[in-house]
Amino acid sequence: MKQTSPIQPVRSIETIANEIRKDWGVKTNYAARPYLQAMYGLNSISDNYGCDSAKSIVAYFLSNASTWRGETAKRVKAELNKMIK
């Protein structure tokens, strides 16, 4: 009998932003900072922040977050990439 893995609930983008801030701290890249800040105003990938879609904000964050490294960064970036696919 094939075992299925439990379905992971999709976390809100705001919750993910909190984890990023906690892990990355004050050394947040200046180019990623405005996108991270905008992520605090988003719940799901289908939301908008002003005229920008959550999908574009997350994509721009990821493109500017290359200096954020480590196990948490790897896991969270994979989660965000999965959301925008």
C-alpha cells in the first residue's frame, strides 16, 4: 500500500515574511527589503499590493534575496518558488 505524505497547509505570505525577517535579521539586502516589506501586506499569492500582484512581489523578492543563505533560506525560497509556479 502506497503511503501518502500529509498535505502541508499553505502558509500566508505574511507569516513567511515574519520567518524571513526573524532569520535574515538586520542584514536584509537593501534591494530585497521593499519586497519583504510588501509581503507583510499579503495573505495569499492571489492578492495584490497596490497595483502589483503578490506573484510579482514574491518573484522580485526572490531575485534580490541571493545573499540570504542557510537551511531556513533554502526551505523558504523553495516554498515561495512553489507558490509562484
